[in-house]
Amino acid sequence: MKEEKCLFVDLDGTLIKSDLLFECLVPIIKNYFYAIFLAPFWLLKGKAYLKDKFSDLVSINPEILPYNNNVLEYIRKEKENGSKIILATASNIKLAKSISDYLGIFDDVIASSKEENLKGKNKLNKIKLYIKNNNINKEFSYLGDSEADVKIFNETNIPIVVGNKNVFNKIKSKNDKTTFVDGENDFSLKKFFKMIRTYQWVKNFLIFLPLILAHKFLDVNLLLKALVAFFSFSFLASSVYIINDIMDVESDRIHPSKKNRPIASGAVKISSALKVAFILMPLSFIISIFLGKEFLFVLLTYFITTSCYSFYLKKIMLVDILILSLLYTVRIFAGGVALNIYLSPWLFMFSLFFFFSLACAKRYSELYAVRNNLQDEIKGRGYQAQDLEQIQIFGSSSGYIAILIFALYIQSDISMKLYKTPSFFWALCPIMLYWISRVWLLSHRGQMTQDPIIFALKDKVSYVVLILSIIIFGVAKYV
């Protein structure tokens, strides 16, 4: 019998901060949507059969998977100390071997086949059989993370638990050789808020705009309704952001900044992210019931539009920008519907062109980064690096048209009725011209963050412009 040390390494949640089954699910939804309807029938034949069918449809790019660096370091040290390293996983053998070949640190692979799902006791039996067939010392180490691994941990000489404190404490009470390795994907409120993108909720303050423009912001009843609408919209938006991040996980992982997002980086598992999305979504619709059927309809329209955007429309050039600008405008419309406040056509026209300009700035910044990285196109989008100048023309001209619409509004009958001295609004035109021009000048220099909203939140000049705008509105109303 060989006296060499043997380390068996789990894959899902251990070697990688994700789950290969869900990693397969994303490209299947995008490219083989019909398979979602077949999946329940495949599952009737067993989870092993389902995994095998998934692995037949898609292949995983092992280069971009979110590996646990602490685990890789531990494995490499064991390898240097002469241990034989075996990848032991419940994932399908085809996918497991592709990862093993890429990393080049495993001596062998045992994984699920079409007939057998290697989880829990099945994996333990396979490990024992492997040891017996290869005449290896029965004392072995196992590196895993889940409750399903407890049976294996109880049989191993040195249990190495990754990221799961509960399992670690349970095994440690029985085996003082138990080792803990940080899993790098522990839940935290910071990761949670980053995943649901609470900073993007600032867009939903547009719901309050009808209340402000109607000069009813001191009405407590309407203010409470606006708050309910705000949180209803925000919860739904966050669930959509999560789904969008899941669908974009592959392209995000090769993006210079988006690769650090919680889902793309593996800080939050896809399965956990889906649970959060499926809690926030119904919660949003339940809250919306208090605001009437019309608001619920607007909410459903927003959800359907954003879903179409996430799955398909974002791939179509210019259509994606138009959809983004419309989604901003929908927020204003939602506020009007929730509060039963009439919305001027002037407001819709201004919003469409103004937000089209900001959406162009968002795409421009992405194309700017693509060109600087000597790439030809944005992955998953319909734009090429050579479109940069044209997007700048579309965006800047649209911003100036928005200001022209505002200038025409100053002399309109609606403006005359709502404001005591609307002529003061002329002072706002050069301020808006300055802000839009500055946004595009900074974009041209490559100094704009990828989302103009994030830029505005961090930009001191934008706050000065906001304060001046509020003052001018106040003067026009009361002076």
C-alpha cells in the first residue's frame, strides 16, 4: 500500500465560489431556452441525468470562473508537499475535467456521470473505491464546504472546511485536526446592498418629481404614497438588476470593473442571488396593491420591458439606449399614476431627450474603455469601437434638444399657470447647457464613470447645479 498523502477537493462552493449547475443554467436560458421546459422531465430521471444533459448543451469557460484563491493556495502547498490531489465533485465529469485540465494541479478527477450523482454518501463510496483501486493509504484529507460533505468529513483523517463555520464547528467537535479555509463568499450586508444596487435607487426618486412639480410636496398623504411607490419600484428594480447581473455574468467577468460585482466575482452565489430576486419581486407587487391597479400596471410594464431588455433588446444597437431613456421616463409616469397627478407632455418630451443623452453617455464610456483596451466591440452589445464619435453626436445633440424643449416650455400656457414669474427659468437654461456640455466633455476625456447617475452622485459641481436649479424653481414660483 502506498504511503503517499491524498487530498480530495470538492468543486462547487469550494474550488470555485459558485455552482456549475447554475453556471450552466445561464447560457442555457440565453441560447437554449426550450431546455428549461425539458429540464423537469430530465430531472425525473435523476439529478445526474439533468447535469449530463446540461453539460451536453453548454460548455463552461474555466478561465473566467470565480476561483477561491485561498483554496488554490492550500492545494498548491499540499502539492508541493507531495500530496496526490484529486478533484472529487458532484458536477458532471465533462465539466470537471475541463476545469482540471485548465488548472493543471489535479492528478485525477472523480465526478458525476449520466447514471450516478456523486453527492454525500455516493461521493464517499466513490472516494473509498478510488483509494482501494489505486492501493492508496486509507488516511486521506478532504476539502469541502457543505452539509452534504459531513459524512465524508467524518471518515477523513484531516477535514478541511471551506467557508462554512457551522460545518466547521460540527466537525471540529469530533476531530481536532479540522482546518478552516476562508471561502471568500461569506454573506454580509455590504455585499447584499451592493448586489441589489441600492445606489441605483436614486433613479427612483424621479417618482417624486410629479409631486414636486405640482407643488404638493407638503401634502403628507401624497408624500406617504410616493414613499410606498418608491420602495415598490426600488424592490422590483433591484430584482431586475440581480437577474440582469446573472444573465451578464460571463461578460461581466471579463470586464475591467464589472468583474468585481458580487455575482460576477463569486462573492454571492447565483443560487443565493436568485433567492433574493424572487423575494424582492413579489414583495414589490404586494406593496403596489396599496396604490391601485394603474400603478400595478405601470410596474408590470416596467418589469416586462426590463426583462426584454435583459434577455434580448440590450443586444440591439440604439434600441438599448432608447429603452434605457424610456425606463427613466416610466419612473416619472409611475409617480404621476400613483399620486393621481396630471403630467404635462412637456415633461415627457424633456425627459425622453434628456435621459437619451445620459444613456448615450453610459454607452460612450463603455466604448471608450473598449477602444482603450484595443478591442473591437462591447461583448453582448451591438456596438463597435468605431461607433464612439457617432454615439457622442447622438448624446450631446439629444441633451441640447432637451434644453430647447425646456426653453419652449417657459413661454407655454402651462408654465404661466403654474409659476408666478416663469421668466426666471431663463436663468436655468445656461446652467443646464453647462452641465450637459460638461458631462460630454468629461466623457470625451475618458473621465466619466460608466453610469452618469453614479457620476452625478459623486460630483460636487452636479450638487451646485441641483441647488441652483431648486433656488430658481422657488423664485419662479413665489417671486
